[in-house]
Amino acid sequence: MDFILVLANVEPKEGCYDSILEVSNELIDESLLEEGNVDYKLLKSLDDSFLTFVEKWESQEALEKHMRSPHFLNFMDECDEFIENMTVQVIDANILEL
């Protein structure tokens, strides 16, 4: 099965960790309801220095539609002031049958 995997690492500005968590709730809940979404999770590093969104999409088209959605755009607008650095890795992948 082919899918798109997104790993978005977010480094919060000092004192902004909880603010990002608060804004993330709507993004996660709404994203999980989107057509073409397989999974959408938020992970935290053990030392609380960064957060990672782990997303799984059925297709590139589904991911692109997500990136135009109101909840995604709202998250990006609201979190802009809280984020020190963000790196995003998009992987076109498939599961190996071993």
C-alpha cells in the first residue's frame, strides 16, 4: 500500500510549548476527519524540546487538500508567533512485505 508520510518537527519558542499544544487540538481533531487521512498524531520529545506531528495520507492530493483546509491554515496563523523553527519531511512510501 502506497501512502504519504509527513514528519513535521516543531521547536517552540521559549515559554510557548503549552500554547502550541492548545492550538494543536483542533488541528488534530479536524484532520482525522478529512477524506484521505489515515492517521494524525502529535508526539513530544522526552525533554520537551520539540514536538513532532506524524501524519499518514492516502495520497499527495489528500495532503495538498489538507494544507488548504481552514483548520490547517488557522493552526499555521495562530502558531506562527510560538514556533522557533519547523522542519517538514514528506515521504512517498509503501509498507515492505517481509
